[in-house]
Amino acid sequence: MYNEQMASQKRELFSNLQEFAGPSGKLTLLESVAENRQLQFERFVVAAGEDMHQVTDGSVDVVVCTLVLCSVKNQEKILREVCRVLKP
């Protein structure tokens, strides 16, 4: 139900992601919900936000957290992981 209600907002939020693509034009998205039909997914990583060891350091262009930080035990740990995986 949430995804149905938020579909138009997510479409708007993600509409300019291509601007973040690298020189190759390639953009990799990691998303926890597969119901975003407007996006094409390369792969999924299932992991706790506090430990995303499957994601290489400095390999992610953008991190979007929706309804996450208010519902986890250790926000600081998640934010450290976000900083670790984001490209400089």
C-alpha cells in the first residue's frame, strides 16, 4: 500500500538520477523494494544497513534512505556504512 501511495513521489525523486551516472553512462541502483517499476535494477544486495560488506568502498553514487533511520537501533553505524560506500 505504501508503494502505491508513494509511486509518484518516488518517480519524481528518482527522475534525475541519470545526472549522477559516470562517464560510461552507467548508473547502478540498489533498492530494497522491487516494486519500483519505473527503475531498472542491475542487482540486489540484501543486507543490514549497519553491515553492507557486499558493497565495495566508494562504489555508490547516491544513497536514498526512506523510512529507515527512524526505525533502526544504530543510526550512526548505518551512516558510517553510507559514507563508506559512497563515491568521494
